[in-house]
Amino acid sequence: MYKLKKNAQISFEDFDMPNGVELNPENRWVKKTETIPWSDIEIRYAELFKSNCGNVAKPLRLALGALLIQTEYSSFSDDEVVLQIQENPYMQFFCGFPGFTNEKPFDSSLMVHFRKRLTPEILGEINEMIIAEVTIENDKDDEPPTSENSENRGELIVDSTCAPQNIKYPQDLNLLNEARENLEKMIDKLHNPADGVKPRTYRKQARKHYLKTAKKRKKFAKEIRKAIGKQLNYVMRDFNYIVDYLNNGKTLCDRDMERFEIIRNLFEQQSYMHVNKTHQVGDRIVSLSQPWVRPIVRGKAKSKCEFGAKLDISVSDGFTRLEHTSFDAYNESENLIEIIERFKKRTGHYPEKVLVDQIYRNRDNINFCKNHDIQILGKPLGRPAKDYAPNKKQTQQNEIDRIEVERKFSLAKGSHGLGLIKTRLKNTSLTAIALSIVSLNIAQIMRLIWWILVFEKWMIVQWGLNMNSQNC
């Protein structure tokens, strides 16, 4: 159950500190607190709790605040986040504490429940609430969207990237060795000495054959293929033993049974690639502990292939929105029309200009933009006409404008946890990606506030100089 607070927005003056200790009102965590509409978000959060029975859940401000702290400090583990909140009064104010306390705020295991409860859909709504707090003042002077006032306005930038998952770099030989070791542990659990002699798994011999190739600094393709073939035979032998145990009435726990099915799929994929002498297979498993992770081919100079979720973001008016996320590889051009329609639903009009990569410029997207008077700039499809003369100045300006989305990727991966997703569950990994976008927009608001303060100080200085010149 959840108890809705009447006033979730605690003022800085009401925060209780020990005698003689004062907090700085200009601290960044105090400023960040002012950018988030806690009361509105808490009303939406309370709707997630359907029952009025059971233990009272932790407040929204504590749950979301702790997750945002961990997102900004991506190196913090769940235990470290709890300790930092316990030691830092500014973080306690950000998380909604009435005053500074030395007590442990909550158990670190609750961080997993926070991530499960705040789904990417909920965080998308929270992101819109945070953006609306900034843009609502600018929208007061604008005319409401009507059929007579529906001309295209604004600029939309769309691009995709990959959020790498924190997994060991996948190699077929290592995956098969890990699968073999897991199957051997399952055999140890299923075997009862009263049933007779334990089946021979040849685990010492299999380990020796694995290390013979794995320890080599330079491995040739024939050696790797031969080693993979041997590990496939060992895995198949252990796999058949476990099937016989299960057919004779033995059972595995749910966790082991789930891992057993993953190993079955891995064995089928590796056998197919080994027989057909190929390195490509559909829905390829690259991690036994996180089997939903897929290889995403990006073609970048740093790494041609990344392992994690692929995502689309859009940038308009300096703010970022997470448009689509999937662990499966997909063609990002298929989502452009849907992203433009969501822009229209938010603003009441289509964008005047859409800045995208060349991959987004297929015939369907170009025709859609043409029918709705949207400029989707770039090189025309097909062979260029003889009289085609590109506007180099406009093309260069478009590339400069599109740099903003690349800057957002750089900030999100460098300072907001998108560079390496460390959560180990599928749904919590998606939540971590959505949290990085929310944290990115809060940082954008902080930069806007800083620039406004700088501009105000500059205006005061200019006014003082003008007054001095008039007095002279």
C-alpha cells in the first residue's frame, strides 16, 4: 500500500539540521529539487498501488531520488547509494527527508524494487512532467493549436544508439565452456548416490581441452573450430544425461530449469554455426546470465558490434525523449513516422524540419514528410539528376544543427549512466536507460538556470555602467 503525502515538496527552510550547521541554498541538489514536480509525480506513483493492505511503501521522492543519484554516479552500487544518502544532508533533502539523520534510509535490496516499480512508461510520463515545468511559461504566450493555427513549427532531431550491457565479451568457446560447467553442476544436484554410479562427464578432460586453446595468446581459426567441436560434444553428453534424469522423475529448481532451456538454445545455435561454417544465426545468445542481450552492429570505429539495447531518442527545444528501446536489432527508419506523430500529439502541430541520418530517408518517410509539408533534408534517393546542385551551405548548417543529438548521446553515456548498463534484469535494464534520459533533462534545466543567472548578472552590470555614464 502507499500513503499519499499532502505536501511532497519540502522547502529548504523547513529542512531540519543540527544546531550550528547551515546548508548552502545554492547547492546543486537543492537546485535540482526545485526542477522536479514531486507532488504531481507522487499522485501518478500512488496509482500503481491497487491494494490498501500490507506494508507501507517508501515515498516516491525517496525512490526516484535514490535512482537519480545512482544514475548520475554510475559507479555507485546499490549499497554505496544507501551509504551516500545516509552521509550527505544535501542528498537527504533531495530525497525528501524532513531533516538530517544518521540512520540508514532503507535496505539496499529495495533499489531493485524501485527499478521494477518505476517502469520505462512511468519514467516517460515523469520526463514529460519535468519538461512541462520549464516549457509551460513559454507556452502561455503561444496561441492554442487549432485547425486555423496548425502550421508546422519547430525542429525535430532523431537518431539511434546502443546502450552497452555490462557483460563479458562473448566468445563461442567461452560460452560453451560455461554451459558445460553449468550442466555438470546440475548433474551433481540431480544424482543420488543410492541410484548407482554417477554418469561420466569427463569434466577434467573437457577443462584441459578448453584451457589448451583458451590460454593461447594467438589462436588460429582451425584451432578454435576444433576446440568448439570438442566442447559441443561434451555439452551434448551432459545434456542427454540431464534429459534422462528428468524423464526418470527427477526435477530441477525453477532457476536451473530456466538456465537449462537457455543452454538448449545455445547448443542449437552453436551446432548450426559449427556445421554450416558460419558466424551468423538469428537471436544469437551472447550471455547465459542475460540471454535477452543481442549483438547490435553499429559499424563504429571504436567497436563494430556492441552488446546491449538499441534505442531511438528525439531532441526538440533542447530536451530529450526516449522514443523506442529494444534488445533486438531493428531498422530505426521504421519508427520515424511514429515519432513525428507523437511530436504532433504533444505540440498540436508537425515540425517544420526533421534532421536525421541518411538511413531514415527511405521512400515511405520522405513521402510522409512531403504530404505534411515537413522538410527532411538530405541527399535525394537514387541516381542524382544532371541538373542537381546541392546547397552546400544549407547542408553544412543542417549537419551542425544535428550535432546536438550527438552531444546528448555523449552526455548521457559519459555522465548519466548510459555508457554501461550494470543492472542484470531485462526490465530493470530498460528502467536504467529511461532514468538516464530523465537525468539528462534535469541537467539541461540546470544549465538553463545557470545561463539565466549569468544573463541577469550581465544585465545588472550593463545597467550600472549606463547609469555611471549618464551621471558623468
